[in-house]
Amino acid sequence: MTDLGFVETQRVVLGTEDDPLVLASGRSLTHVEVAYETYGELNAARDNAIFVCHALTGDAHAAGHHGDPARRGWWDNLIGPGKPLDTDRFFVISPNLLGGCQGTTGPLSTDPATGRAYGLDFPLIAMSDFVALHRRLLAHLGVERLLAAVGGSLGGMQVLQWAIEAPEQVGAAVVVASSSRLTAQNIAFSAVAREAIMRDPGFLEGRYAESGEPGPSTGLRIARMMAHITYLSEEAMSEKFGRRLQADAPGQPRPDAPATGMGLGVDFQVESYLAHQGQTFLDRFDALSYLYLTRVMDYFDPFADPDAAARVAAGGTRVLVVSFDTDWRFDTRHSLRILHTLEHARVPVTFREIRSPWGHDSFLLTPPGYHDTIAAFLDRAAEVEGGAA
């Protein structure tokens, strides 16, 4: 296996005044830009396309690099020559989703009606709105049907929604570490994160972008720190940090700590790690996008429609559902709910729980058996569909 080299992010306008993107809420967006990347080549039959849907804080840059080979796309271990999403065989499409902050229209974008950033005037969006824009991108690229759609976490939700809304367009669906309905605990985590952001004095009722001020940096940092705790398993955190202190000599007080060795600063290594995660997050993500995208997840409940699974069955989409045994953010019960609902509707569905020490973040990593499972499923999909078989 080899890695992809230099790749470029492309941009395209997919919503205009003459052809607005009409949202599930009934509101319309009259200027919609999408940032996306592609890897590999679309074959002559146009039947080897795989669509990648990213998670909450992801973006279009899923593989390769933008000039620094050490800084690679977020799913680079899965996408590339000889990898499960083999770019020698498949044409891989990876966009930034609607409401994002990495090149696709979102709350920080300019509202054509006012000439200033939308802020909280950006319309609330739904999972189906992500899919509607994905489908416009697919049409722009000249692809009528996907060999497969693949996504983890929020990305898996998009894949599931797509398989329900337009199963005739999705030959196979790979839903990893995901959910069809958040629990009260999941919603509670996001509620606290949003409160931290919106109660930050720098939030300025969502108008911070035009204020020249830093924005709700403290709130966003806290939101990220808390979320990151839920992405790791207790096993992973214990192995990585234990109760080790920041001091050079384990167990020794920091030079600025009182004689007892105790202080209220960042004393433990796990505290330092979370602080670092929160700080670096500020450089790549926007608070308003965090608010909007987490709310989409809260309201996602596609099987509330009793006919949803039957539509997947009627369209013939084959589904792979993958969970990880230490993922407590979306534990295996979430995946089993998807599995059992689809099975009941006689959808061809395969399920596998993967042993991994890394919790929810496992979908971004390489626990044994994970990539092999996806590769085998896509190989079978290619045999059935004829795309890059």
C-alpha cells in the first residue's frame, strides 16, 4: 500500500437564485458553495464512485496532503492505493458538509440578502439537507449511482439517510460507529457543549465574526475538551495517561505547586492533553458550525418513519454496520438498533463488532479486522455492481 500525494480542495457553486437549495424546513439558500476533494479516477462506465461522508468536526480533506506530507487527511489510512477505498480502483469523493466551516456554506458565510455573515440567521438544517447537497455534488460530477457511500459517526448518519431517501442511488452503504437515534445522554453532552459556547461573553449573539473579536474561544475550547473525553475509552485514557503528573519525575510536584504537590492548574497529563485538544480546535473549527451540526444529530431519527427501512429494502442497497466494543459514545446497541430495524425489513445487512481499545475514535484508526471488513464488503459490492471489479 502507498499513500496519496498532493491533493487539492476544489470548490463549486451548487445553489443559486435560479436554483436554490430548498431545505427540509422550507427555507431556501440562494448561494451554496461546496468544498470537496476527489481521489482516483472515474471509470468510463461511471460505476466506481465511492462517496465519503465526514464526522462532526471533519472536512473535505480526507486523504493525501496539501503540501506537507506529514499532515495528511483525516481518513488517509483508509483511502489510497491498495487501501480499503483503493484509489487504483475507485473514484472517491469527499465533500465538506452543509453548515460546515471549511469551504462549504454555513453560518459564517455571507448572507446574500444582507451582505454580512448569517450568524444565527442561518437556517436550522436537517440530515436530509446534507444529503440533498451531496446529491447535487454527485450530479455535478456526472455520477448517477454510487458503488458505495461510507461514513463514520455523523458521517454514518448521512449514509443511512441517503440509503433511505434514494436507495436507488446507493449500491452499498457502510455505517461505522454511528446511530439512528441519539440517547438522552448523547443529547445532554451536546447541550452542555452548546451552553458553554453560547454563554461565553465572546459569542455576541452569534455576531462575533463581524466584531473583530476572537469569538467564544473559551466556550468552544471547553466544548471540545468535553467531547474529546467521550471519544476515548476509559481503557485508552488509562493506558495513555493513567494518573501521571506533568512533572518530569512521576509523582513529584511541579515547581510552582504548593508543598503538598497539589494545585488548581494543569497538573495531570490528561489535563494537559485535553487543554491541547481544546486549543488546537480553535484554529480549525467555528463555534456556530458546532452549534448547528450537533443539533442536526440531536433530531436525527429516520426510523420514526415506519416505512424508512422498507424503502432501503425496495432499493436494494446492501448495508454494512460496524461498531467498536469500547465505544461508549455510540455503543454497540446503537448499531444493533440499525441492524435489527433493517433486518426486519429484509434489507441485506451485515454487522460486525470490532475489538478495539480506542473507543469512538476507533473509526479513524486501524484496529485489527476493521479495514479488512470494509475492504471485503466493498470488494463484494464491486462484484455485484460491476464497478472496478
